[in-house]
Amino acid sequence: MKIKKTFWLLLTVVVAFVRCSNEVDSYYDRPDWLEKPLYEELEAAGNFTLYLEAVDRTLQSQVLKGAGLYTCFAPNDEAFQTWMASKGYANVASIPQEVVDALVSYTLIYGQYQEQNLGSAMVAKVWTPGVAYKYKTPYYPMISREIVNGDSAWVFDSNTANGYTSTSKSPIVGNYKYLPVLTPAYFNASSPALTAEDYESFYPGSSWNGVSGLGNVAQAAIVGSQHLAENGAYYEVNSVVEPIKSTHQYLESDPDCSDFLALLDYKLPTASEQYFKFFMNIETVDDQMKLVYPEKNIDKVWIKGYTGFTFNPVVERYNGEGRSSDITQENGYTMFVPTKAALDNFLQTRLLKYYASLDQVPATLLATFITAQISETLVWPSWFTSKTNMYGEYLAGTNVNPSDIETFGVTGRYLSSNGIVYKTNQAIKSRYFETIFAEVLLNPDFYFMSLAHELYYGGETGLTELLMRCPLNGYYSERNTLLLLSDAQLKADGFDYDEVNNQFTHRITNTNGASTRMKRLVTNHLFLGYVDTFDVVVAEGVFGKNEMVVKNEGAQLTADDFAATSTIYDGWNYRVSYNGEPLRFKNNKLQAIGNIEMGEEVTLTKVEEYPNGEVFSVDRPLQYSERNTPASLDTALRDKSLWFYLDKARKENPNVSKFVDLVEIVMKSSDSEELLGIKSTNSYTVLMPTNTAMTKALNAALYPAVIDVEQDKSGYEKALRFLQGHFLQGQVLVDDNLPIIYPYSPLSDNPTSTIMPTILAVTNERLELINERTRVTAYKLKLGNNYQLRFYANSITRGNTTLVEGTPTWTAGALNHLTVQRAKATTGDYYRSNRMAARAILHEVNNYLRFEDK
């Protein structure tokens, strides 16, 4: 009985266990409401049999059947049959394995993208709608044969902009291709919004499916809506999408692009290494490839890529602006490929202008040209007129009434897997080759000037950029004038270049002195100017109360200007260089103060005219100092003092002797030529009142008849204050007979006048003034056919309260304003005004300035 009881007890336990086990199994059964895997969903649909037959031949069949999340863009049977017929395949089995692998892998993208997220990207872990246009696929090309250093070798594309990146899991990291999924969300969110024409221009045999549908996958239309699966989602498409060529693959496949591609692949005839194309070897990649392809007898695998012009056209992953991750692409590069004729035209007129052959052209110039043909953003056809290249230059050449992409001359276009390619019948222009700076950049005779710009004047706001302002980068008024100093001239001056330390040297002075002199010479051969298309309002008449509108003539310097003679100053015309040095010219002869001192003239020869100005060569440098002294003396590089020229002025023009005499007593050092408050590195405009005006100032007690520093400190300070009010600093204002103040700034509210500080700074505790700088207004007044340079004082005010009164004021009338005297001195053959000095100009004026504390 005991045995029998035990048996039934055990049987009960077993039955209970089996029953419990069945219940557990039932609990973990797949719910009826859960979607099936992608493979089964496609199979159940019934119209993807050919596609699934292809899938079955690949490892991707396990992806469609298994775990993970993917979105599949599956071509229906009709689309697959049409594709096979176009390729000559009788059935799926006849398709080469390599083609099947690529075709199937390219139908998949990572992640589940439901309808509401098509066109979206995951940015900072948040779905951002309408920003993505391409999605990463599991497909990437493997190794192929290519010529490396003259021999056939195995090559694998680089996967990052500057080379190759592997992971800890595997040395082989593919250059994954991206699939274009063009959606209404992306088109509508773009700024400006994209149109059907943008799409259809790349796929002329297809129609934009974004009005009532979900959009397109390359040339295919998405049919119907989404189909969710356990491991992702799928969409039906009406065309087979083959893996799209990268920009580099497209260049290789199109004969029209062969010349431009040859430029990317360029190497010197005598060299093995190419300028931009690189091949690198990684042993771990070699080892892994040998395991993957034992039948290929691999010895070495070279990683291939490009460097030197920002865009590596073999790399699929975008690394420019607007990139959030490698799963999606929100942007891409655009490359413009000029035809052979367009490329030859550029080479002959620009790069080969000063070189006998291409192998003599520096690689940096080739890189600059190539970079100019690239935009760091997608340039859809409708965006062409507003987009710029890598240098920020308008692709259409201007943003004012620009040509559209068709008029510009696009002959072909391709939406590549890593951007956009346009074939064009003209090259994209760049300010590096289409402005006055091009002569410095291109001509090897001016290499030192080019180095000087590289060393001292780079940056977005530097002088080099100023010389390259033109319509290409949005500047339309600039008309600058550049004089070129050759290497031979600079070497004759004493310059050389130390390539090891990257600095200029000079046989007379030290390194600092060499750089200072080089900067001064370079900037002394540049004149700023602006186009003569705007009108200015100029005061007219004796009292300057009337106004008239006149043409702004002469704001730039051209070959005609340099050849012209003036009606005043013995035919000499005057301007101020970028460095603030006064210069004079006539009959294509030019002089700086050093040239005048040496009795020599600089002859100008026009080189070329560009949209932003003209370029001239010179037969000798413009000198700010006299170079007739022995070359071993440092004094040969120093300009003469301002006092030297003031003393010379009173000797040659006795009419200003009283002013200069007072300067000597009050401002000049007793044991040197230094003047109190004057810095040799500053620019000055000195107003020298006539002897008559000085007598008036004396009678007005603005300075004492006898200066005695020991006994009459107050009288000395009055005299110093009077004199300092006549030294205007910061700008050299020559009497140039122009209607505007030159150099003219387009930002100026009134181009006919300017306000300049003096060296007189007022400190008055009672008025709560501490080193408050006094100021003078200079302006142009039209009298007959001439434009006179005049001056009046400004008062220092706080609100409506005048603290320091300046005399004469504007309201005193033009008769009382200080007027530059143009006539010759009573003795000798010397003019009263436009007396040039180093960084300064001296004018005789018929009145004096006064600044009085209230």
C-alpha cells in the first residue's frame, strides 16, 4: 500500500509539472498581434518574390529574418523584372554574386523609420524632422585593383576625411555607402524649399512623388505607405536602386571628367608621389584582408584617399557643417567639374600665365583652384544663385542678378552617394585668381610679397582679404591699386628670407627691423579706392552754405590717373598710401618722400586690370627714407624726423616761419630732433598758420611774445596748447582736389568730411575732463572747378553744455575756416602746402585754431 501511495503521489507531481510546463510555454508563445520579421512580412505580401530570391543568396537574409532594427526599401517584382531585363539577366540565379550582395545590402538602412520619421535625423537624442536626405546602408565596396606607384595593387577606400579609422572589434571598417531617401519633409524643411524640378533634374526619367506620396528613393518612387515588422519596417519601391557612385567613382566613370580627375591625381613627371592622392598601408588591415580573401593571394592592401582641398571625394561619410551622426546625412559636398576646354582656359590664362608648364606650378595653387570648385554644402539647382564655394565666393560670380544654373553652363549633374557633382563649361571663379592679389599669388617674381602677406596680413580681416574683396565675395565698390615689388628689388634693398625660422632678414638691420621695413614697403605700394558710381553732396560757394551733388570722380587710381597732370602744384597729383604715406605722381612717375630726397622718380607700368582694381609694376621701390647713405648704416632705413621737414618748410617758405619758430622753442628737444607729443610711427597732418595769422593769435594772447619756461610756465603751456591744436594725428590729408576725403570709407556718413583728433588733450578737474582729445573737422568745398581742403574746430560738449569751445566753428562760415594755401612761396620755387614728410603732410593755412576752456 505504501508503494502504491508513493506511485500515485509521484504521478500527480509529474502531471502537475507537465501541466505547469505547458502553461509556461504557452505564456511565452509569440502573440498573434505581433508583426512578423521583415522577411516573413515581405513573403506574405506576395509581390517581392524576385527580391527575396536575391535576398536568399546573401547573408542579409539572416538580417531580414532575425533581430536588430532595419528599414528595407524593397523593389516589387515588376521593378525587379524590369531591372533584370535591362541588364540581360534571365533570372535571379544568373546575377553575379558580387552584384547580388551589393544590390540587397543597398536596400537596407539602419534603424526603424516609420512614416513620420522619414526625412528625420536623430540630433542630440531627439528626432529632428526634415533634416536628413540620406541614410547609412550595410553596403560598402571592398578591395579592388589599382595602379599604385606604377604597379597593380589591391586598394581599399579611406573611410575618414584624412585617412583611415579602425575599431577595436575589427581592423576592417567599411566606407559605408548612403542611400538617398528624398522625402516631402526634407524638401519642405529646406530653406528655401526644394521643388519637383530640383529632384527631376537629377532623375529626368522619374517624377517627384512627394506631393501625394512619401517621396523617392533615388530614381524610385515609394509606393503606398509603411509596413511595420518585428525587426523594422519596409517600403515598396517601383524601381531597383543600384549602389550609387561616390563623387570619385563618378569622376572615374565619366570621360568628360577625366582632365579634372587628372588634376586631382597630379604628380610631377619626375616624382612617384602625387600632390593630393595618397596611399597608406596598415598591417592589421593587410592581415585581415588575407583572411577574408584567401583566394586573392594578397600581399599588401593600400588605403586610398585625397587630401589638400578639404573634400576627400572617396569618403562616403560627410564631415562638413550640419552633420549630426554617421547614421544619417543632413548635408554633403558639391563639386563643380569644368570641361576640358574650361579647364584649359583657366590654366592658360591664370595658372600658366607665369609658368612654362604645369609641373612648375606650386601645388598650393592647384589646391586653391580645386578647392574653389567645391562647396561645403549641397547645392540643389534652385539654390545655385545664393550658394558659395569653400572660400565663401558666389558660385554664380555675384549675388546681384546672378545667372541661374542653366545659364551658367551646367552640362551634366549627378546626385552621388556623398554629395552632388555638376559638369560645367566654365570653372567656378575665385578671388584668389580674379583680383589684384592674383598677381602676387601667381607670379613667382613677387614671391617675397606673397610671403609677407602670409606672415603679416592673413585672417578674415587682414590686408590680404582686403585686396581680394570683389563681387565674388559680395564687394562691389572696391577699386584698389597695387604696385608690385619684385624679389629682385627687395633683395637689392637688402632682404632675404630665412626658411628655417620663417622670417625675413635684412643685411642692414635686425630681424625686427627687417619685418618692420617689409611691412612698411608692402603697404606703401597700395592705394585704397572705390568705384566711381556714387554721387556725393559737396558744399559750394564762399560761405559753404549751398550744396550741390557731384560725381565722385577720382576715388580710385587707374593708369589714366597716373598719367594725368594736375592744374595745381606743377602738375603733381597727390594721394595717400595704405600705410598713411603721402605720395605724388604725374606722367606715370611716382614719388614718395625718400624718392624726392634722392631726386629720383618711380616709373609705373600697368600689368593688368581686375574687377577690384589695377596692378602696376615699378622700376624701383617707393622709399620713405633716403637710401644714398652707405648701405652698412642703419640710418639708410630711417626716415627723417618731422622736425626736419618743418625746419625745411620755414626755410623754403618764410610765410610759415613764425609758426615753425614757435614749434622749435616750445616743442623741440634741445638736444635732438624729437618734438613733444609726436611719435615717429604715427601719421600727421600739420596745419601751419601764416605769419599774419600767427600775429593775430599773438594779439589774442594765445601765446606770449617771449617764451620763458622758468619764469612764465603759464605762458609756455598756453603756447604748447596753441601749437598742439594744429597737429592733427591719425591720418594724412593731402590737398588732392577731389570732392571727397581720401581714402574714402563706404561706411562714412559724409564722404566729403572727416573728424580728426589733434595731439592736444585737455585735462581740467573743474570741467571733469581727463586727457580729453580735441578734434578738428576737415572738409571739401567746391569753388569753380576746384575742391578746396578746409578745417574748423570742434567743441567738447556734454549734452547741451560746451566745456571746451573750438574756434572757428562751422557756423563761423567758410571765410573764417582754415584754408589750405596752394600758391607758391614768395621766394624760390616751393609750394606752401602739400609739403611731404615721412608719414605726414604740411599745409600752410590762412587762419589758426583755438580751443578754450569755458
